[in-house]
Amino acid sequence: MYIKIRLRFSILFMGFLAITVLSGVSFASEFSADFIMKGSTMSGKGKVWVKGQKMRQEFSSQMGKMITIMDLDQGFSWVLIPANKAYIKNKIKTKGKGFRPDNFVGMQQGQMEAQIKLVGTEIVNGYKCDKYLITYKNKQMGTMTQWFAKKLNYPIKMINNSAMMGEFVSELKDIRRGGVKDSLFNIPSGYKEMKQPQIPQMPMKE
């Protein structure tokens, strides 16, 4: 029972992380960076690699290590659970090309309908960024403020506020351009696909 609860929470949490990642993947981006997150329900650190239409994110927290691999050409993401040598495959839904905030449709649970507003520009970690406020239709999903680095075509800072998960801040540090290996985006040998855990839909509150 504990494993199932932990896995369901982890998958839902990785969905939140995926929102921040998918919002900015660029066709031409190639870089790696350290990833730091601090939140009221979970904190941790990890690394991010981006190359063209592919992304890999490793994240370690109180709940263990989780890895997300995304391939936008194929239109799928894979959440890897190293402790179980297993992965869960998800379909990525988008509209248009590139994954700027205004092209993002949602992930697997249909909870991501939102209003997106450009509220200004700011310098974050040396990069000029467009600052967006994303307000979800489902009130329990709350809001997300995102700083989208124009030069990287990728979000380098996000602040999420929701009734479900409280507040957490995600940020990229020590960004390094180029040098990303293709092998990082492969599913490791010996991993088996798991059935997607059922996560209850959150009621819509107007």
C-alpha cells in the first residue's frame, strides 16, 4: 500500500515538473544545468539535459530518485523509477510547434487548462526572460509564474502555488551550453514498463 501511495504521489508530482519543462523546449537548444527545487511539500535537487526535441531530468528528494525522459518528436515521455527498474509511458499533448507556454495543452489528467499572460521581462541568472503568469481553471491547481529565457528558449525559473501542493520554487543553475550525449535519452536496459497508476481527478472549482 505504501509503495502504491508513494508512486501515485510521485507520478502526480512529476507531472507538475513536466509542465515547467514542456513549456519551453526548443528545437535548437542544447545544454545541461543543475536543477534545484524548494517547496512546502517536497524539496530536492538534480540535473537537466536538453538536446533538440529531447530532455532528460533527474530529481532526488525525500521520496527517492525519479528520472523523466521526453522525446517531442515521438510525442511521449517516460517516468523512470530506478528503485524498481521500471518506467511509465505517457502521451504528450501540445498544439503548434515548440513548447512555449501558449503552445502547451496539457498532460495526462486534463487538469491543465489555463490562462497565460505575459506580465513583463526580467533578468534571471544572467539571461533575459519573458515573465509569464499561468492561472489554471481548476482553482486547486493554483498558479505558476515562469521566467522563460529567450536565448535558451527554455524556462529557467518557476514558482508554483496550489492548494494541493503548496508553494515550490524550481530554478536552473550553472547552465552549460552544448556537450549533451544522445545516450542520455535512452531507456536503460533491464527496465520494464508499468501500468499507469490511477490518479483521482480533482474537482473543478469555479
